[in-house]
Amino acid sequence: MTDDLFPGFESHWINTEIGRIFARSKGNGPPLVLLHGFPETHVMWHHLAPALAETHSVVCMDLRGYGWSSAPKGDTEHVTYSKRAMGRDVISVMEALGHVRFAMVGHDRGARVAYRLALDHPGRVERLSLLDILPTFHMWAQMKAGKIPAAHWGFLSEPYPKPEQEIGRDPLPYFEGLLKSWSAPGDLSAFDPRALTSYRYSCNEPSRIHAFCEDYRAGATRDIEADEADLAAKKTIQCPVQLIWSDFYLVSGPVGHEQHPLDIWRHSFSPKITGVGISSGHFVAEENPGATLAALQEFLAA
């Protein structure tokens, strides 16, 4: 059980266009939604959410297909798991909890949902913090040019049912391998055992494995299209934006780029983005929660 990781938080099952979304909430301040990454669940916020709830009305939710939220079957056009569709879930959850405008913090896939929502619904978002990502169109362009390895992006986005079948033969070693390879020490030592149990439950089930693959198939198709349409229209995120990047993963590690992460965002969707680098692997909220919390608190209070 993970309830003890979120002391005093309420649990919610909220009806949306695709079924029920699970969320936890606590606090009485300005609304703030936390969106997790892959292959995790809302539990990844257990170090930060209680502290943030001292100043904000915090909502931690499982994205569609993840954790305890509904996992609909993907469609042939990969719309179901597009970040645009997943952003609508965020709006539904926040409205159900009484919040029309809100701040967002997203890590990994959750950050892709967050920046897409901010572009699609600028009136909804007060502030936006993105943890350890670069824009989707940029990532795929770099992979297609051979400048960074396609790795799991290419594998998970392969046509159904190949990756589902290969992962399904022995899911836990595959997903735990990703957690290890993206963390700075190369093992699972940064993760609370209770959090790991939650991630294992979420990964070790066919409908979830399918959802993960559809998430990446949407990234390779519908999400790129949405990004490119906004680039062509010179559309940018209107609210204040922060980037928190990990030195190990995003700069010097597996997806290091020729340009600085801030410059990539400034030349695409957020000309005035600010940010800070953290000594950490990809899982900054769990590997270096102190520095991540301090950066978030400073940004959210500005």
C-alpha cells in the first residue's frame, strides 16, 4: 500500500471521457497538479507532494493507462493516448475538484502532457514546470537524424502487437531495466520500496503495457503533428515556464544534446523559460528531492 506515502491526502476516482482517473489531493492554497512520467505512477511525487501541500492545493493523478486510472484500448490513429487527449483528462480532474485555473508540474511523459495542455488551453495554466524533458518534435528529429539513440522510443512505438508481445513475456525486468539505466547510480537504490511496488503493479499487466506502447506511438505521430502545427503558427506557452534538468540524463547522459536544454525550449515553445540543472539521474523527484523541491518552491512562489 502507498497510502502512508501521502499522509492526509484524499483519494478520488473521477469520471472522464475514457473512464475513471485516480487522483489524490491535499491542501488549501493555489491549485497545483503534479503529472508523473514513464514507467511510474503518481506515487513518484511522494517526497514532494506533502511539502507542496503546505502552500498549495496539490493534486497528484495517474495519467490514463497508468497506475489506477482506466487504460482504454488504443485506436489505429493513436489519438487515444495523444498528449492532447491526456491533457483533457487533467482539465476534467481539476474541474471536478473545483479548479478552473492551476499550476502544473510534469515529469517525463507527464511534462509532455503538461506543455501540450499549456499550448492548447493557455487560459487554464498559471505556471508550468517541466522536469527533464525536451520538446517531442525535437527528440524525434534528433533520433531520426541519428544524433541520439532511438532506444525505447523507437521500440515502444513499433506497430502493435510486437512490443506488447516482447515485453509481455517478462515485463518486470524490462521496466526495472529502464529505471536502473536512467538513474545516476544505475540501480534501484533511489526508489522507495513502496513506490517500486506501485510501479511493478502498474507495469505487470497487459492493458498497461499496451497503454505505454500507445503513449509512445502517439508521441511518434499525433504529438509530433501537434508540435509542428504550433511551431508553424509561432505559438508559444503564455505562462511563466521553468525547466529543471538533470545533469546526468539530459545534458551529459543518454539524451545529451548539442544545444543547451534551455536554448532548445527558447527557440521553440517558451522564449522566456528559466530553469536550473540538478545533480541527479532522470528521476529528479526521487533521486534528489531536496534540490527539486527547493527549485519548485522558488518558482511557484515567484
